[in-house]
Amino acid sequence: MAQITTRPATMAEWDDVQAALTGGGDGRSCQCVWPLLPSKEWSVTTVDEREQLLHDEIEAGPAPGLVAYVDGRAAGWIRIGPRTAQARILRSRIVKSGSDEPLDDGDVWAVTCFSVRKEHRGQGLNASLLEAAIDYARDSGARVVEAYPIATDTTKTSSNSLFVGALSTFLGAGFHEIARPTATRAVVALDLPGAAA
């Protein structure tokens, strides 16, 4: 059986972050900075500029996500961090209409992206990444973790569209659905009692 481990993404993991993001899908072109940039800024950045933005973010710390490893090889990525640091999310109609939390609350963290290499899809890696991300958020003092997954109970979609995660993955991790702002997107939340102060 394959061994799955995770680590917060620091500069020591930079090559592993890139390996996780470039294994198929939109990770290579997005560099997981889509949640950070308003639409106008996003549309004028190049792939190299996006990679540099992610590099600078990881270098500045704290880690904006985690890398998953399968038998020691980089296999997946999850972005998690304070919602207030993810500018596009704060402007999203899905978040504005579906979240119960004040938009300026820095204790609310958000999971906004998964990227799993093609050869590791269908092995439950997203669930492992999410479990580790919840622990990371709790240890970092988050009060609530939100996410905005695809409502897979009513919608069929492509693998690339599932970069925000599948509703079933979050429900399986103990999140509860708090809103369905559109037919295809849900807002889910998980309270983190006992989060570090």
C-alpha cells in the first residue's frame, strides 16, 4: 500500500510544489495564484509571473499550502490560508452570498485549490491533503475553515473544474454545507474548537 505524507510548503519544498502543480491540468499555468489576484490583474499576468508570485509568497511565509507525497514523491498540492489573504475570494459572489462569516475576519481560513498529478488521481489524495490542511489551520490558530467546492451531488464535471474540490470530500472530512449559492457550487465550513491562540 502506498504511503501518503504531507508537508507545509516552504522554500525547501519549492521543487516539490512545482512537481505537484505540473502533473496535468491547469496547475502549471495557474501556479495557484488565481485565488490571490482580482480578474484584471490575473488576465495580464504571464505564467512566469505567476510562478514568481507563488515563489515570493512561499519565501515570505507562512506556508500558503501543503504538498502531498506518495512514497516520498511529490504528488499533490492544497492551498489553505487566511481568507483575507486571498483577494479574489473576498470579491466572489459565491463567498459574499454564501458565507456566514465576516469577510474581514482573519481567523477564517479558506481551502481554495487542489492539484493532484494525473498518475495519483482517484487514490484519495484530496482527502489526505484536506485532513492535513485542517490540522495545519488549527495549529495556526484558525477558528473556521471554509471552502467553495463543486456540488458533486447534483453536477458532473471535468477533473480540471474540480480544482476547488468536490463537495463529498469536504462532507467526508466533517464540514457542513451552509449554502448553495449556485446550482453547481456549495459553501462549506468546519469549526475548529481548540485552535491554537
